[in-house]
Amino acid sequence: MYDSWLRLGFDTVRLGLEAQTVVALRLAKLSLGGAAAQAEAQRMVTEKLEAAAEAAMTLATGGTAERVVRDYRRKVRANARRLSRG
């Protein structure tokens, strides 16, 4: 029982740390301005709305908090990879 709570806690902390990396990379990109910054800002808003809807659907259909965090982490890591490439 405590195993799942502990794992969820660690995964949530990792999500927070990974998200901070994405925030820093996005701020750097947005600070440059131009069309790429505009596209990134638009993408960011769209992604957040989609992720929130997906999380709500996961929970509404009987999914777990662990699943929601795992899905968010996957998306955050993908963003970090994409943004760190340039």
C-alpha cells in the first residue's frame, strides 16, 4: 500500500523537476521573439488544454493518479527533448 504512494510521490517530484527544465527552455525560446516564439507560445497553450482534458478523461474512466502523472511525465520529457535540440 505505501509502495504505490511512495512511487507516486517520487514520480510527482520528478515531474516537477522535469517541468522546470521545460519552463526554462521555453522561456529562452520565447525571449528570442519572432515567429518561432509565437508558435511555441501557441503550442504551449494548446498542449496544456489537451493534457488537462486527457487527465480528466483518464480519471473519469477509472484511471489512476499514477497513470496521469506517468502520461504528463512522458509529454514533459518529449518537450524537453524537442526544445533542447533547438
